[in-house]
Amino acid sequence: MNEVVGRDDLLFVTLDTLRYDVAQELAAAGRIPHLARHLPGGAWQRRHAPGSFTYASHQAMFAGFLPTPASPGPHPRLFAARFAGSETTAGRTWVFDTPDLVSGLAAAGYRTVCVGGVGFFNRQGPLGSVLPGMFQESHWEPEFGVASPTSFASQVARVEEIVAGLPREQRLFLFVNVPSLHQPNWFHLEGATRAAGDSRATHAAALEYVDRHIGRLFAAAASRRRCFTIVCSDHGTAYGDDGYTGHRLGHEAVWTVPYAHFFLNPPPGSPGVRPEAAV
């Protein structure tokens, strides 16, 4: 990461509330082709979330504590605040001297931009202003929220406008919180009804909806230079598993999340893009 930061743009996407088992099943069945083509080996990595609901998990991730591989560690981290005794800060870790990753990247010359989704990013009150307030620029509209059937498509359209308006030489750290998997998601499955409510099947349909639009997000993020990309869930959710429903609870369906990171390459011959960035 010490080579990546300062050279490449950065994209961090949280697929809010996405369950690992659903994500993995859809990737294996070919139902999310646009995401799967970027997953190493075509599969998600199984990880443990740093929190059981959006606010807690994002506070941890913005401090450098991304979901942890679900195997015995220690596991060196990509990003870490400088503090004595850290057992997961290694030579490859990009270390920052600010309280959080967002301000650390801003200090390194990045334009930090948040495109929010769930209520913790809506800036409609003090609590909903904490996470987006870390960024130099933040965006949220009702069309981006959990109640909108077209939330992610609307977010992607805003991202395209943001990227198009940036000076080409300006490095970008773009964060997108995708709300489509969060309840309510019944409207993503044809034939489902509000009365019947959300289910594992509507959750899967919501991920298929996201996949139909994520190619545009990736294209925008990599339109100027190579882009290091993280896509993961912040936590899962239960649909009657062992009697549990929802999240902010300690069930396996909540704590186990899908994760991937990879590079997005710019189009060959893009203006202002170094030839080596397309390799």
C-alpha cells in the first residue's frame, strides 16, 4: 500500500448488510457477473466484520480495521494509524498519523468524497453527520436512501458527475455506501410484496440489481488512472436464522461478510494516464 497510496486513485465500496453466504452463492451461480469478474478466483473472501451494524463497523473501517480474514492470524492490515504495539501493522501497511484513514488520505493529497446510502450518511441530524463529516465532500439525497428502488443507479450517476468534474491530476479517495441490500429490499424481486416483506431471496435480488449497475461505477473510478478498489460488506443480517431477524446482534449471519480487493485499470490510451498504469 505504500506504493499504491500517492500513485493510484482509491475506491472503497461497502455493500451495506450483504450476507457472505448469499454473495458467495450468487457468484458461484453466475448471477453477479460484473462483480465476479473482478473477484480473485471468481470468489469472495470470507471475513469477519469489525462491527455488527453500520455505524460501529464503519467507524472501525475508517480507522483502518477492515474486515478480518476468517482464519487464524495475525493478519497484516492495508492501512493503520500509527500507534505503538500494533501486531497487524507490517511493512506493506500504509501508516497514517491522523485519527482516521479519511483524514490521513486527505493529508496525503487525496480529494476525499463520500456518496452515502443508509441513514448514518444522510446528514439529517448530528448522528447522521458523523461519518460523512470525515470527508472533504459528501453527497446524499433521498434517491440514494434505503427506501429508493433505484438507489444505487442514482448514486452511480452522481459518482459519474463527481469524477468528470475533478482535475485529472487530482488523486481521489471515493467511498460509496450502497444501501440496496438493507431492508427494505423486497421491491428488487419481481412478484414480491410489501406485505410479505424482505427475505433471503429479496436480499439476493438486491445484489443482482447492484451488479447490473456496478460496472458503471468501476468505469468511472478507473477513468483517469489505475484505481485500487475494496468491495466488502460492513455486516450481514438475519432472516429468521435460528430465530433471529436483523442485525446488531451476534449471529454468524451478521458477523461473516464477503470481501475483495483488486485493481481497476484505466482504458488503454486514456489521456493523462501513464502507460504503466494500464498494465
